[in-house]
Amino acid sequence: MTNSRTVGPSDGAVATRTVIVSAKGAARWQAGHPWIYRTDIYDEPGDAPGIVAVTERRGRHLGQALYSPRSEIRLRLLTRGRETIDSTWWTRQITAAAARRAGVPATAYRVVHAEGDGLPSLVVDRYGAYVVAQMLSAGLEQARDDVLAGIEAALAPDAILLRNDSAVRRHEGLALEVVAARGSVPDTVAVEEHGVRYLAAPQAGQKTGAFLDQRENRVLVGQHTGPGRALDLFTYHGSFALHLARRAHEVLAVDSSADALARGRENAVLNGFANISWQEANAFDLLRELEAREETFDTVVLDPPAFAKSKQSVPRALGGYKEINLRAMRLLSAGGVLFTCSCSYHVSRAVFFDMLADAARDSGRRLQLLAVVGASGDHPELVNVPETGYLKGALLRAVD
Ligand code: SAH
């Protein structure tokens, strides 16, 4: 290819370089998947990342994409058109994504969910007056200034923090860093979620500062919480526990991290809840002890970290999921409710539900499926792009 210049963020970002893809690569885009892999590239500039034009071998224009010369995912589709992709373009896209979230009854939520919103590798989360964003590909990193200008114009935040410390950036040859892009975002931001208040931790918390993907599930579980005892395992900052505490007489919130529990305590104070006890423990051990003591709970939440970090680890992970689910089922009082989920991308929804059926069989309990859930609506999955979905969960009721 004869590509004389590099596309940078400040040059109006007209795609002057071209990548040529194979028929198979072109077919992927035609089928609605936004990625083209290294193996489907016919010719590429190979020099610097940025926004490129993409054609098939006979020269037909296919669209414009984010180009990552060092990643297996070489191209991420931005548009099928030829329009200039500048700060105005980003403003328009982010504004449209924000409009799709109109009416979310929370002050912390996801505004842009990357591929799910047609803006591959870009995450934009709102925490009250602040924005925390992630730029997760080399191509996008090149457009940083235009994207930031787009966020400012579309959302008018007080400050923007870039939590570019996600491990996926390594696949792109990018540094892991946390950058104060505009103004300064505080260490903690008090946010409200359907009437519950909590402190998000944008600088140092998990993901961009909180697990926003479970927001609607927390509300759902809250609505099904009975007046008795509740157990929130893997509680982190107590996000589920806070919703349980509105109805349950007492809540036991458990995590292996003392730091996470300290934040949970602060959150309880923020809401004036005195009915949550915080216990530092390994959930596997504690479940065994609770079962041995024949304790029962009217509501149980299981929100573990991803047990399967790779394809190879799925069988072992399933053993872990089954163990905690089986024991949790046995702890349920008659009529008790269990919310259980997995955020392991490698554990598909079908496999997760097979595991649950297996656990239910062994538990000796009759369990009704009250709801099948995924991530909150502000984290949209694309039906034909399985990579956009990772969280799957179920709400179960022990009939007797
Ligand atoms: N429910 C939370 C998110 C949970 S993240 C929310 O909605 O915000 C997973 C949590 O599990 C982390 O806080 C981590 O410290 C904790 N954890 C990991 N392994 C654990 C174990 N074996 N026992 C108890 N907690 C564990």
C-alpha cells in the first residue's frame, strides 16, 4: 500500500490509508459483526494505528474502521459510509447513545457500551457529574482527542477520567494507565441507584469504579427480598446488600477483601442501614459452615468473580459454580429466593443453565425459575455478536 501519512487525532481524521480485506473478512462485516481478524487482511499499511478506509480486493468500499496493527483483531468497524470521522462525528454518536439511556433511574450508568453501541472498544460511564471512560484499542487511542471532545460536547461532564488500565489493552500493545483527561475526578463519588446511595470509586475501584452491569439485577433482587434473613456473597462494596437491606431484617454481607468490606460499611452508613453485618471470609468455606450449622436464609445472592478466565479453565470453573450454587440452594428457607450469576465470558448462557439444573437436581429442592437475566439495559448485547455478552443470571425460588 502507498500510505504517505499517519492518521492522527487532530487532522480531521479523514481516513487516508486503506486496508484491503479478504472476501471472508468482508462477509463478516456484511453479517453484522464489527471485527475483522489479522488472518482476513489482504493488504495493510502495517505502520501506525488509526482510522482507515477498508475495501475488498477489487476496490469496493466497505467502510471505515479502527485499525490496530499489532492486535489479532485488526479492524473494528465504525461506519459503512465515507463521512469524516472527527469530534463532531463522535459527539453525534455519543449523544445518540446517551439518548437511548434517557430515563435511567440512577445517577451512575453506562452511556456507551463499546461494540454494543456501535462504538467498538469505547466505554463511557457516567458517575453523577463525572465521566469515566476506557479506550481499549490502539486505533481508538489515536482518536483520543476527538473522542474526548465528543464526550465533552455530548455529556458536559465536570471532569473526565480515563481508566485505561484494563488488561485487554496489552493485546493492542498499549500501556496500562489511569489518566486525568479533563479536570479531576475525585476518589469517591456518591451516586444513587433506584433510591439506594453508594460511593463509586472511579480512581481505584473495579472496572470504572463500580459494577454498573448488575444495576437492574440488584433492583430485581431487592423487589423479591423477603422480610427475613438475607445473605450477599461476594458483596464487594455491598451493592446487592444495600438493596436487600431495605426489606430484610438482617443481611450478612461477605467478601474475602477487607478493603472492599470497609467501603461496604461506609455505604451502609450513607443509607442509614444498621441491619447489615460484614464478614471477611472465603465464600466457599463459609457456605460449607453455614450448611453444616443448618442455617437458612430467605434471600441469597451469589455474584462471584469470573471463575473461568480462559476456555481451558471452564471445566474447573463449572465445578466451582456448581459447588456454591448447590450449597446456596440448600440454605434457602421454604419460599426463599436465590439470585445467581456468572460473568465468565467463556461460560455460555446454555452451559451456565446446565450447571444450575445439575445443582438443583443434587440439592433436592424444587426451584422455580422466576427470571432469566443478563446485564442491565445500558450494557446492550448484540444478538449476532456473542462477544458483547458475558453476564448471565437467574432468579430462583425454592417452592418448598
Ligand atoms: N456483587 C458486587 C460485585 C462482586 S465482584 C456488585 O454488584 O458490586 C466479586 C467480589 O468477590 C470481589 O469483591 C472479590 O473480593 C470477592 N471474592 C473473590 N473471591 C472470593 C471468595 N473466594 N470468597 C469471598 N469473596 C471473594
